[in-house]
Amino acid sequence: MRRATPLLGLCLVIGTGPAGAEGVCGDTYRVKPGDRLADIADTCGVPLAQLYELNVIASPSGLSPGAVLRLRPGEPATNGHEVRPGDTVRSVAELHDVSVPALLAENGLDPTPELVPGMELIIPGDDGAPPEEDGGRVLTGTISRGVECPILTTAEGTVWSLAGEIPQEAMGREARVTGTLAEMSFCMQGDGTLNVEQVELPEAE
């Protein structure tokens, strides 16, 4: 009996190792700042080639923080959307009946992201959870007068209401606007509202 005890302990260690490592990251992984594709593969126990096969990756060292990578083959999650050619943030939001700001926040995207066919977007659900804290967002486009608030129209044609103080000299000009996305606002125009913190105008030539 004494000789069997060490052998039993060894069997338990060997048997539980792979089971604990399997499925560490689940079926998807949200990219964090500084992540590299090889590190994600090691951490999640997924072959590097599989990550390339399941995701559209332009550069393994240029992963966008907030992007969601598929780790294992299978049908996309029911709360997900696989980007197709021609998709825009607005069209995806309208398709799934969610707001543009909510879609951007859920996926950690900038207000004017470049959607790549094949990438996976997470569609926010109505689970009653409070909205996540929003970091700074930057919009670039032409500022003009709107119905209730000034608006900014980006080069892609998306329209954003601007809540806050806008310099008079910014009207009709292209500007870079920094702020936070508003979940609710009296500015009822465009794809969403940005609570303005800073307005930068290009220097006159």
C-alpha cells in the first residue's frame, strides 16, 4: 500500500494538468494593449496557425486593443456578427437593433473604425448591466450646425452630435474633437453624441 500512494499522486498530477489548461480563454479572446499573437496562442493553448485561419490578421504585432479573436472553430456566437464586405458600424448596429455608441463601446472601437471582412463583432445584449466606463474618443470631420446641437460629419459619412462648448470659428471647418460617448443626450441627431472635451483646428497655412 505504501508503494501505491506516490504512484497515485503522480497519476493525479498528470491527469489534471491538461484539463486545467484546456479552455482557459474560452472560444474568444479580447485583445489587450501590448498583446502579441504568439503570446495569445501560448496563453490560450491554441496553435498559432489556427488563429490565422480563424481571424483576419493584417499584422501579428499590430493587433487592435479591444478586438475580439476567435480561438476555436465553430459557429459564431449568437451575440456576434462576422463583418462582410460593405459592412459599416451603422449598418451592423441597425441590423441588430442596437445603438452605434453601444456597439463601439462593447468592441472597444474608435468612433470611425475600419471594419475588415471576417472580423468578429460582439453585439451588446440588453442585460440591464450599467455601461462600461468610457475612455477618450477622437473624431475627425467637418463641424456644422445641427437641429439641437452642433454636429460633426466624418469622411465616411457618419454624423455625430457634439454636446459641449464648440468655438464659433470651428463652424464649417474640419476639426479633431476629443470627448466621451454619451449613452443618453438631448442631442437627437446622427449616430451618437460625443461629450466634447477638446476641439482642435488645423493651423491656417
